[in-house]
Amino acid sequence: MKGRRIYVLESPTFTLNNDSVLTFDLYRRSAAISLQVFFVATQWKKFKWLAIDNIALNYGIPCREGFVKKPT
């Protein structure tokens, strides 16, 4: 990977007790950076399952605050 820079963004640790929608804002600093998104699941062996599906990239459309459902 000579000549390429890799940027790693890491979220704070969190736990979800229910199925949830996770939304991330991703952006590019310039047209020269290629976007690769990786999901790292650290405890899948403990629970014996992992479900990451329905992944979509909305190019140029930021996440809307009203889209995120807050717990009641």
C-alpha cells in the first residue's frame, strides 16, 4: 500500500439490547481518497451469531438528526 494513507475512525464502545439502526456520517476530504467501510465485530464468537445487512451508502446526503430514533 505504498503511497496510500489509511484513516481509521473508531466509535466509542456501546451496547445494544435490541435490534437497532446504526447510521454513520462518512465524508471524503478530497476526490483522491477512496472510501472503504469496514465493520469490526469483536464479540461474535461469544454469541455465535452476527448480522450485518442492509448496508447502503448515500453519497452526498448527510444523516438527518430527525432520522435517528431516540429511546423513550
